[in-house]
Amino acid sequence: MIRNKITKTDAKNKYFLSEKDFVNLTSTYGNCAIKPNSYSKLYLIDDILKVFKIKYDINDNEIHDKIIELSNLKKLKKANIEQNKINKKNKKRNDLINKLADYKINYETEDISIKDICDSFINCNYDNDFENIIDKCCKRKFLLEYTEYKSLFPKIVKLRQTFNITEPIHNEFYYIGRHMLYSQPINEITEYAALYKVNGYPDKYPWMN
């Protein structure tokens, strides 16, 4: 706000106006107090107040109370939106836990990496593909509990650190290509190595028998 003038953004926020409320108002350009070196479109506060009173059908004595009322309504609306987000997230979490239980996966007691997969899914507003996340959890459980993934991981890390493109790969990992070892993430290489030893993911997971 600059003396008797105000920017459009400030007017919208303080007096709860929309873009269409400015259509018939005259504006000028001037230095903005927030950004001294920039110019902003400014409106007379008196003009803004006239629009505000007409829009909300109030007189001069009611301006203050109306601003407080609208501010409280805005806060309440924001609080309701946040609560709805929390409710949706909690429902999504409970739905996922129940679906995982059908595959004998316990969200509370599984490896932290499985919980991380679940939590990322729960906290993502646009991802609701339960089938995909359950598949990821099952694969992760299989890797950790039914393959040599955990013991292979440090070996792959060491192999990457000592890798020389001009030398042959250690016999134990002859099946890992040079390009993969050089460019792929360690966890993906380790997954490949672990699955190579058990002929890939099974059609039916062993804990489901």
C-alpha cells in the first residue's frame, strides 16, 4: 500500500475482491513499497472501498466487521480443506493396509523400505493405483526375504567402486553387463543380480502358499 493507493493483489487479499471487481476502476503505475525498484498497477483506496461496500452491501460503519467476518470465513474454509486432506489420507492409508493384509504384508512390521514405498503412495494426492503399489511391495518383500539382495548390495557397491572398463568383470558377476554396471543405479543392479540367481519374480509369492 502506498499512502492512499493500493496494488491489485493487496486489494484482492484485504478486501476479498475478484478480478471482475476491477473492470471499471481507474489505475495508475507507481513504485511498489514491497519492490521499490519495480512499478505496479495501483488503485485509489477510496475506489476500492466503494467497490467493497457495493459488493457486500454494507456501509462505512460495517467495513471493519465485514473484513473480520470474511477473514474468519476464509480461515474456516482453509481449515476444512486441510481437514479433508487429512481425512482422505487416513482413508487411503487404511485402505492400503487392508489390501496389503490380503497379500500377507503387515505395514507396521515390514522392512522400512516397504513402509517408505507405502508412505510415498499415501502422501501422493494424484496416485491412487493400489494394484501397482501392492505389486511394488510384494516385489520388495520377495527381494529382501527370499533372495540374496541384502548380501549382494555391498558387493555390487564395491564392484562399482573398483570397476575398470578395460578389465573383465569379476567372475561372480559375469552376467552383469559393463554398461549396466557403469550407468545404472546400485539398487537396480543389485535387484537384477538377485533375481538372476532365482530366475526372476515368481508367479506366486512363497509366503502366499
